[in-house]
Amino acid sequence: MEQLRASGFVGPDDLSFVEVPGAGFFLVGEVACKGRIVVSVEKFLTLLEGEGVAAMVQTEWYSYNAFVRGWHNILRYDNQHPHELYPGHLDEHHRHTFDWQTGEERSDSPAWIGAEKWPTLSEAIREVQAWYWDHRQELPDPEEFPELGAKG
């Protein structure tokens, strides 16, 4: 997160790890970004071996949802629909895209990305940062960081 903060796009976050003894960890919270953009994170990491900072973990399921606070979603990566595969999707890893002003999901969404290409949190935030620069002039408060934990 520190590398992303150094870019000036990422501000504070309230991410926290919640241990599930013997099973793994939940990573939950929000990351504040310029343009009043929030990246909401829900991720479960299965414990493979070890404990504490030396623990070996593997992401089991995740959702990275980016939205403009007070408006609508920008994009969401997730694999939380394993029993509802979309037509043509070979596994549950996919990317949703939205019109941030209306909330409507785009016609080419969701797009299958596959288990080989699902992004890390930092990759997803970098994609949101590129979106920010492409849409900066449209945003109501392009230099503002959102309040964390607020509704909407």
C-alpha cells in the first residue's frame, strides 16, 4: 500500500485482517482514493501453513469493488458466484464494469478473466487509478479523498 500511497492517488485505508483460527484470514475494509473513489475489499485467505507474519496463505475468494462515494460503481473483480457461472465463463473469476454516473452495468459486463488473470489488490487499484486519469474531468471532486466507512 505504501507504494500506491506514494503515487498520491491512494490515501488512507481501514483494511484489517480478521483471523479465523486454524482456517485463515479475512481482509476487509476500504481504501480511499482521489476523486472520492473507494475500493472496498472483501477477501478470504486460506491458511496453508505457519502462523502470524510467517504464515503461508492463498486467496480463496475475493471482491474488489471500486465506486465513487455518493455515486455508483466503477468496476468490481470477484469470484463470489461459483454456482452461477455466466455463459461462456470457464470459472468464477470475472470483472464487472459500470457507468459510474447511472449505476448501470455495461453491456459487455461481466467479462470472464479466469483464474490465471485475476488481479491482486494492488493491480486492481492501479487499474482504478488509470480509470481516474481517464475520467478525472468528469468527477465532481477530483482532488478529494472520500470518508471511509460512510454509506454510499
